[in-house]
Amino acid sequence: MNMAAGNALQLGSIEQFCRAAETGSFTSAAEILGLTPAAVSRSISRLEQRLGVRLFLRTTRAVKLTAEGELYWKECQLALEQIAEAERAITGAQTVPSGPLRISVSAAYGTFRLLPLMPAFTGLYPQIDIEISISDKIIDFVEEGFDLAIRLGIPQDSRLVAFKLEDATLGVFGTPAYLAKKGEPRGIDDLGEHDCIQYISPNTGRPLQWQFTDDQGTAIEKPITSRMRVLNDALGAVAWVNAGGGLYQTYRFAVGDALQRGDLVEVLQQYGGRSRPFSILYPQNRHLSARVRAFVDFLRSAVKT
């Protein structure tokens, strides 16, 4: 068998394996591909022999992926998608971006920055199917099948491409009713006399320190000790401060409407000016599909740095 024929057979076996994994049945995979169940079974057996691992657990009624099969399926899905996208790019078949786009975004940024922009994007690209996961937890692109992510910070990871979207300005906020009861802090040290809502990061298990500048303009961080803590989801802390529960440091974009209505008041403004960066991330070695490129270009244009 020449090399070209061997490669064609291998690619065909991978496609048959993916169909069987999707359907949980060699028979169903064969019907989709226009083959016989026996041919699919033989092809996958050759693939298992070449890899030296079992990909499926077989019974008389169904087939089930092994742990190795699950991992191989995820990698093969990505590979087949990249091949299809590369062919469309070369032939010019995908003149209009289309298909599924999976995005992971942190809670505050997703709710208050990304989602308000999505109607404009979906209007521009009606053939793209959008799925957005809103969570503060760090993701694994391969394991979880995301195309890109938006996260706090600029990660130093050679496996990822990262573009900074913006520096999000921070502030400390409370309701007028809370401030009428407890008084307004005049300095950073006054925070010890206040009910400060503390956010615990799901990725580190540690509270985020509050960030300020001192009288000389030097950046400082203030550890906050509090009996009121929110774990995993920063939106819970935003809801708590909106309900009059205390003071909370968050992004100005997360409370902009409440500030305009007068529902919240910013305090300690003389110590403000700090910000945190948000970045858009995608794997370094992944061929960018037309839909991913369209989204990256749209977001970088829509969010002014």
C-alpha cells in the first residue's frame, strides 16, 4: 500500500470512529456513511490495532467509549474540523462565516460587557450558532471543546494567543441606604469599620485583594477580611452590594446603570484609578476558522482598549 492510500484509509477510519462515538452504534455510523456495519467495525478494529489501545467497549446491544476513546474522540473532532475549515479557506467555499462557535467568558465580563454586544454580532453573522458559557473557572480548550475564551489578565502561556481587550476600571460602591447607616469611609483604613463583601476566586481559592492608589499615586493592594464572602461567581457579590449588604470593589462597567439611577454611590474615589485587564484567548496551534476570526475581529473593534 502506498503512503497516499494509507493516509486516506487512516482518515476514513478516523471519520468512521467519530461517527460511531457520536451515535454509540456501529450500525448507525454505517447508515450515515453509506457503509456496512461490518466494514465500520473492521475499520475501527484496525485503528485500535494501530494505536495499541481499546477505543470502545463492545456489547451485543451497543458500544461505549473507553477513557482512551473519549480523549481520542475529542482530539479527532478538532482535527477533522480544522481540515474542513482549511479546505473551505483554500477553495473559498466559506465566503460567509457559519457553524458553531463556543465561547467561555467570566461572569462579570460576560454579563455586563459581552452579552450586550451579542445582538450586533448575531445580526452581522446570522449563520453562526453561538454558545456562551459564563463561569469564572479556568477552562481546558481541548477537554471542553471551546473555540475561545475571555478572561481576566494576560496569561503567560505559550500554548495560547492572547489579545488584551481593555483595562476595566475599578471602584468601591455601596447603596445610599447602607452609607446612611454606616457612614462613608474617608480613607482606606476606614474599611475595617465597614461591611466589605469579599469575592473568593474559584481558580485560586483566595480572596481578590482590593486595589487602590495612595496619596502619592503609588499602587497598593488592601487585603479585606470579612464575614461576608461570595465563592465562584462575582455576580453574587454585585447582587449583594445592590441589595444594600455592604461595600464591594468591582468594575465600573458592572454597576454603570445602578450608578446612573442613583441606586449605588462610589466611595474612596480619591484612591481610585486602578484597573484590571481582560483578554481574548485561543489556542496557539489551532487553525482559526472564519467564524472565530470574525468574532475576534468584531470584539476587538467593539471594545476599545
